[in-house]
Amino acid sequence: MQIAIRLFARLRDIAGAADLVRDVPEGATVETAWQALAIEFPAMAPHRAALSVAVNAEYARFTRGLAERDEVVFLPPVSGG
């Protein structure tokens, strides 16, 4: 099944794009999607511990199941003044 993935800040820089479309297996979770990204872009892997995630514009846990056409947004911490 296909999902949309949105990336911001450093994650976007690593992937070279803000918006991705990826195939994930039936029964996939947000963690499944993240692991696939970490394999495709190994430099993303260390960022996992600090990420928040949203699915279809609602904050979610990495254990959340995914459905066809879901939008998953990985949100790194933001700092500034």
C-alpha cells in the first residue's frame, strides 16, 4: 500500500526532498515506515529518539497502524528564539 511521507528540517535535507511516496506492507506501522526510511537514508537513523510523528494531521505513536494513502509526518525537534 502507498503512503505519503513528509519530512522537515534536517530529515528533509538528508532525503533531499520534503515529500516522498513509499510502499509499505499491509499491517505496517509508523515504525515500519521509519525503519524503511532509516535503511534508505542511514543518516536519519540517529534522529529517531527525538522525533514526533503525525498521521493524517493528528499526533500519533510509532505503534500506530497505517492505511492506504495515509500521510505520515516526521517532526524533528525545533529550536529557536
